[in-house]
Amino acid sequence: MAVSVLHVNDKQCRVVIDVEMTIDTVMELKDELLFPLAKYNEIEIDLTAVSKIDSSGLQLLMIAKAEAILLGKSLRIPSRGSAVLALRGLYGGVHSISLSQGRECMFHYVTIKATGYPWLFYFQGS
């Protein structure tokens, strides 16, 4: 797999992915993408070299984000390539609904632009 974890300092790293993020590769990518969450507090993912991404790749990124939230860590994806931007055009973005009743709870989901229907969910709570 072509995933590189670049050490920035003791608390930060940069994860560079330069392979396809599709249904055929996400299971192999999962451990490599989630491993830095055990060691670093701030993770930045660089997707500029991703040649192809499908909904499985998007789901893996959302799993990584949800895991970071559960661990109280920061995960950002500031660098996106053309394949990621093309996939973004299919979806309407990440939406959040607050379910707070005395504690912080958020329900996040992605909608499919063409239909407006929710597609993928994750829950953040305390």
C-alpha cells in the first residue's frame, strides 16, 4: 500500500495516500489510516495523489473522522485531489443535527445531491 505517515512532531503527523480509495482497497487502507490515531493528537490527511475514490473511500474517511472525535483528537483533510473533488460533487456535504439533552450529542450524515436523501451516518456523543 502506498500510505506514508510523515512525523511532524510528537503530537502531529501527516498521512499521505497515493493509491485508489475504492471498495477494492479500503479494507487494506483502514488499518494504515487509523493507526496514527493511536500515536498522534493531530492528523492531517493529504489526498492530492488519490487517483480514484468511491463511496467506500468516503466512508473510510468518515470512519477515521468519527474515531478521531471519539478519541478527542483532531483529523483534518486540507489537501484534496481531482478525484476527491469529483466525488464531492456527488454529495451535498456533511450535515449535523444536535441531539443535546443536557449533554453534547451530534448526529452527522451525508446526503446524495441528486435525491437529497441521507446516505451515511455517524454519531458523536459524550
